[in-house]
Amino acid sequence: MRTPGQRAGLTGAAIVDAARAVLDGGTPLSMRAVASRLGVAPNALYSHVDGRDGLLDAVLDDLLGSLPEPPSSDPRDGLVALMTASHELLLAHPALMPHFVARQGARGPHARRLGDEMRSLLAAAGVTDRAAQDMAVRVLVVHAIGSAALATAPDGAPLPVAHLRATYATGLSWLVEGALRGCEQ
């Protein structure tokens, strides 16, 4: 027997795209809003997602799927490139920033891939302790999300976005250097 979502011809990707359009359009995310955009009843969505939080996690993770692998094999350059691309991606989707903050990032396969890439870069730089890698990944991700949240605050950033980007780059450099230097001690 086919579920309502299957009968409606829905796919998980179509639902995620519709949810992202709802969020990017400034409408609060709800199953009803996404279903309306797709022209289906809300219950049709549950064949593909576990509810609003599951849908939100899928949207956030899908966004991270567009990030490329680090372009450099140099660990320091790779970390900086990956985190800078992550920060720019977050800046490009200001309507999603409150959700990244509330959900403390993303949890899906793309987020795990990025975490694994970061750990590989850290290992290549000599940071082989898993706890140290996890801490470095967490600090770098929190820096990217927090800086992007500041820059995309709905009431306007306290500083020009260009200044916040420069501040992000400086802080990122300090954090990467500290993480890599920490393994030398």
C-alpha cells in the first residue's frame, strides 16, 4: 500500500526544496506551509519526514551539502577554506540562521561529512587525539555559526557586514592556528 506522500508523487528532495523556499521567503516553517507550497495535504509530508524538527534538520543539512571539499591538501589552508565557505553559505541564507543557532548546527549526512573532512585535515596536521579533534571542530563550527548569526541579525548588524567578515577571518585564523599549535605541546 502506498503512503499519502507516495500517492502525491512527493520526494524527500522536493519537500526539502519547498521547505527551504518557505524559510527563505520569510514564512515561518510549518508542515502546513510546506504542504500548501507543494499543493498537498500536510499528512502527505510525513511519509518522508518525521515532523517539523526532522524537516528543519533535513533543510539545514541539505544546505551544507552544497559545500565543496576543501580545495587544498594543506591542512591549515583546507580548514580555513572549508570554514570560510561554511560562513559564506550561512551568510547567504539569513532566514535559516535562527534555526542553525537553535538546532546547534546540522545533524545529517552532509554535516557528518564536513566534520569528517575537518577531522581528516586536523589529523594531517598532527592533531590525532579524537577528543582534541572534536573540540577543534566544535569551536570552529560555533565560530562560523555565531559570526554569521551576528552578521544576519534581523535588527541589523551592529557593524558593517564587511567588518564582520574581516573579524570572522581573523578569528578563524587564530582558532585554526591555536588548534594546530595545541597538538605540538
